[in-house]
Amino acid sequence: MEENMDNPNYKSGFVAIVGRPNVGKSTFLNRVIGQKIAIMSDTAQTTRNKIQGIYTTDEAQIVFIDTPGVHKPKHKLGDYMVKSALSALNEVDAVLFMINAAEKRGAGDNFIIDRLKDVKAPVYLLINKIDQIHPDDLLPIMEQYKTAIPWKAVYPISALEGNNVDDFLSDLVDQMPNGPQYYPEDQVTDHPERFVVSELIREKIFMLTREEVPHSVAVEIESMKQEDADHVHIEATIIVDRPTQKGIMIGKGGSMLKKIGTLARRDIEHLLGSKVYLQLWVKVQPNWRDKSTLLKSYGYRKDDL
């Protein structure tokens, strides 16, 4: 941990990002950090673990916690995701509640707002995806939420385009307490590389299979070995619920699996800074999302189950 002895005014803190599924939390985190550490998809509930992204400047370090979208759970995996999201609210110096400007306030938003009423840390309202609406529609949206709770501030942003993100970050840094630099300045996440690699593979599955294999997919990294100074050999297994999903995942003559591997390898090579040889297998594990032992083995932490 760096103590920043030469800068007694150095700011540091932990900030949680919460919101309904698919409001753009991961896109926002990747925008702030400057590279992809959280997977992005227009399929809801793609984020399953609390992903910590680390934003560092000469004046401050903020550790962002990107939580799974809060939703009504349908299985143990869903329970895990909601508990994971809500537990983050008790650990932070500020909370960002993100909504989608293109969607009306709904029961899911109200569910989260009720829980935010008990949060002692300052809560910001981020109205994301303003690039998808007419400017005249923004004021009515702000009115819907204005009196929900005492917001620290309200920011209309576009995480995709970058609108108002820098202004918001500047304000957020000013509100952080003085403190040490927790992580080295070149570290962008606290997750081990194996986790990020598995998430990048999972992102490509969402991208290519769309609704055919929605949330019944896990990715387990079997091995990750540095072959030499410039090459990494990765073996990973894609876990699905049903044999029909295995067929979709493999594709005709292995075509789908090859596409997944090709796209994932590009991002993994960018992440690791090495050439990657990626081998993928597909395994059927019926009802894995309702089995605690399997959830734990696929990286869903014991404390949150």
C-alpha cells in the first residue's frame, strides 16, 4: 500500500455501482478505468460477481465495485447475485445508483431505492444512456426520481459516449476522504487474471448465442500456463444446462466454438500482452445454477451463497 507521504491531500475510497440489470454499469466501469475489465452485453444479468475496478490519478484512487443487476431471483445463482449486489452497499464511501434513461421507473428501481434509504454513505443518481433519448425527455425523468431519497447529486450521463462522465468523476473525487493509495497505479482490477479471462470468454458466448443459451452458461479455466516469454496456453470448459445447448455452443462442424475462441482470444491477448493459444471444451452439467457446490467451484464465492 502506498502511503503518499508527499501528498497529504491524496483522496481514496470505495464506491459501489448498483442498478437494475442492463442499465450500463459495466460499460460505465470500463469507461472510467479505460479498458475492459467487466463484460458488456445487451443481455440482462451478465455480471455475476462484484468486480472491482481501480481508478488512479496523481490526486486520488477510487476502487469501484460493479455489482450484479438487482432482480427477482429464480434460482440459487440469482439469490447469490442479488445478495452480492446489496452487500456492497455496506462497504463503501459512496453509492452510485444507475438508471436507464430510456426505461420508465419500475418495481426494480423502487426495490433498490427502498434499500438505499438505509445507506449512510452519500448516494448519487446517474441517469445513463442519455444518448438514446431526446433532450426534452430528460427533465421529466429527473422529476420522477427527485424526491425518492436525498441524492448527493444527480448526473445525466452516457457511459457509452462519455457525456458528463469526467465532470462526475471530478465531483466524486472531491467527495472522497483523504487516504492512502491501496493499489499500485498500474493495477486496474483486484480480480485474478483467470477470472477476467473466464469473463471475456463468457462475454463472447452472450454476444454470439444471444437468447439461445441465455444465463445457463459458466466458464471454468482448467489451466493457464506461460509456455515461454511470449505465449500463454489456456484450457477452458464451457458449462451448460442441457445437451441441446451443447450442440448450439459447438455449432455445425465446431463453427460456433471456433468463433467464440477467436473473438475471446483477441481480448485475452490484449489483457495479458502475450500471444494466446486457447482450447475450449463444452460440458453438460444439468441444473448447475441450483447446486451450491457447483456454484462455488465455478467461482461464486462461498460467503455470498
